[in-house]
Amino acid sequence: MVRYLLQILLVVLLAVSFFACEDEKYLNSPDAQLQFSADTVAFDTIFTTIGSTTRRFTVYNPYEENVLISRIRLAGGDFSSFRLNINGIAANEAYEVEVPARDSIFVFVEVTIDPNGQNLPMVVEDSIEFTTNTNIQGINLVAYGQDFRLIKGETIETTTWNAEKPYLIYDYAYVDSTSTLTIEPGTKVYFHDGAGLYVKGTIVADGTFQNPIVFQADRLEDSYKDIPDQWSGIILFSGSHDNLFNFTTIKNANIGLQVGTIENEGFASVHLYNSRIENMAYAGVFALKSKIYGYNDVIANCGYYAVALLIGGEYEFYHSTIANYWGNYSRKSRSTSSLVVSNVLKVSNSDGSSKLYLGDLNKATFGNSIIYGNNQNELELGKNEEKQFNYLFDHCIIQVPDTFNVSNKDHYKNVYRGVEFDPLFVDPYEDYDYSLDSLSPARDIGSVEIANMFPLDILDKDRFSDDAPDLGAFEFIKRKNED
């Protein structure tokens, strides 16, 4: 009897619960969509000390019936830099939140960020999830996480950036044809996802060994420090001249430095000294019909080309290390050469047609340099007989097959190849250290004449501190405890 009474009581309770829900008249359609006053809540306050700020947005119910939001949650939970107040209740998660018909509720968002926190991303992101009748919607949260100067989709007039605060480029920064952007030693320039620096005028980034200039992505966590394709890159449009990058680091972009553009008349020119361009998804230096004069440069670890010099131009690289051991960030092996030198470029169009671009290669000189990597052939030459094709490798180690002909003295002087001339970089795969091992065959075989023009290496070390100059950007310096 007791069992039957309990069963009857249970049925009654279920019925009461059912009719109670019916009385509430909540909209139960799985297609129900809330409306929001914003799809992203952004905090663009510059934080100079540990502090917080608050933003709010509105959640609208556009229907004639009440809506019951079964769950509102901060995706990052209690580990997030953000905190929520949901319709007057401070909580990062809430259940069964009612929004009356044709009415709304407020959600307040607060963020607290320590601008001096280590490994903190320049941009802190999270989201808020709303679940209504199994339908999930989201609001993005973004906050700038350090004390910096924001450049968001701006045209830069003649100005100087200094090292007092870092710069964050969001979308793009554009230096027009009448302007010069000067960047002082020690300045750090960060780029958000997809952002780039585009120069039709002039950029002068003149760092020092003690205070280099850095261009990199805005994700500063250790896990992102060497990941490519986090931002677009730097483009010097054809017509942009007198550009300088000295003691600079450009890393983790799609194309590190593009010099010249097909669609613009003329050429671009740049001096590239004592600089590192590394971890690019496509290319480190990508030049089109332009001029580059460089020394003590390391251009390394790129998905396709470390250096591509196309449609002719004038190029000189001395004591440079072009090294490509790509593989850590892609399952697809690299089939392209580290260095491509060509006076022609074929561009395919979406309709199946193609266009051929030609230009005189007036000069492509590589002196006291290393061109090496984990492919059998790290040099590709593309010659069109209609245009000039002048190039010279003078005192260089080049990773090419034994069948590669280097007998022409007009193009190859003191060129070393084969496994016995593996430069033996200290650690090209993990730490991306392209300095020379003590047993490196690149030691003491450089041209003294070339080295006299550049007596200090990329680390400000004297190339004449031992028997003879080494090849590449790094001079091996024997430690005191070494024989």
C-alpha cells in the first residue's frame, strides 16, 4: 500500500511540475536566438598599474514569450582574467536565468590584468557562452594586457617610435609615401593576428647590439615563442626607398620582410644589417625587382623559402647565414630550396591563365656566407635568357648535390659543398642556434677582403680575433677553457 501511495505522489508531483512550467510560458523552440548589444566586449584601456575596468552589454529577448537561459558561463571559468556580474549577481556561471518577453538583462564584465605579469599575452581573450533550449551563442571578450601604445588600422605620418612603451599593431599600420617612420633602439612592436606593417614611404629601424628592435606577434606565452604565421609581416612597396633594419628581429609571421610589389612601378630598396628573420610560414625575405644590401643577417626556418629574390634586381649579402631546417611546425615536408634567385616569375590567375614577369638581375652577390638546410638542394636558380642574370657566390658553403656544377668562376669562387662541409650549427632544430660548433668547417675559411668590410659579427665579436674570419653571421670565439 505504501508503495502505491508513493507512486501516486510521484505522479502528482510530476504533473504539478509540468503545469507549473506551462504556467511560466517559456519559449521552448530550439531555434530561439537571443540578441546582444555587441558581439565583442573589448577593453582598450591602457593599464599602467594593476587595475581593473568594467564594461557591460545587454541581452535582449525579442519574443512575445519569456525565455529561460539554461546556462550562462565564462568559458575560461575561474582561471580567466575576466569576471562576470549577471543581472546583479556576481558569478562566472549562472543557471535558469529568465529574460521576460520583449525585455532584457545586463551582463557586466570586469577584467583585472597585471601589466608586469610574466608570459602574459599582449591581448587577453575569452568568451561568454549562452545556452538557450540547447542553442549555444557566444560573446567574445578581448582586453589589451600590457601598458602599450595601440596602433589600430592607422596611417602613420612622419614620426618616431621609442622604447618607452611597446607598440601593438591591430589590423595594420601604414606609412604613406610622404612619411618616414623612425624606430629607436630597444623598441618592441607587437602584431595581433593577421596584422601587418605596410610601408610606401620609409622606415628606419636602427637598433643596436645592446638594444635591438623586435617585431613579433602579440602572444607572449612561452608556447608561442617560435610558432610561425601569427601575423602578416612587413611589406616595403615598390617606390619605398632608404629603408633600414639594423639590429632587428623579425619573427613568427607569414612573410617576414617583403621588398617590392608587382603591382607598383619601380622598386623598393633596403639596408639589412645585423638582423634575424626567423620562423615564417612562407618566406623570410621575399624580394621582387628590388635592391637589398645586407650583412651579418640570419634568415632561417621558413615553410617555403628563407630568401626568394625574384624578377631580377640588385642584391648583396655578406657574412649572412641562410639556414632552413623547417619541420617542427608542419607535417608537410619542405620541397623548396632555402635560397631562390631568379629573373622571372610566373603568376597563375584564378581563371587558369598565367602571366610572366621578367626583370634584369643586375647583381646577386653572396660573400662569406652559408646557405644550408635539411634538403638536398638549398639553391634554386631561375634564368630567362631575355634578361640579365648576374650572380656570384664568393667564399660560401652551399648545400647542393654533388652533380651541381660550380666550375664557372664567373659565378662561383671558393664554394664548398658536400657533407664534409656541413657547417655544424650548434642547434638548428630545437633552439634555432645557428652559431658555429668548434669543429665547424666554416671556421677560418672566409675572405679577408670581405671580412675587412665587416670586422664585427652579429654578436659584436671581432672576426680577426683568431686565425681567419669564419663564414656566416657568427664568428666562432674560443672560450678560455677550450684548448
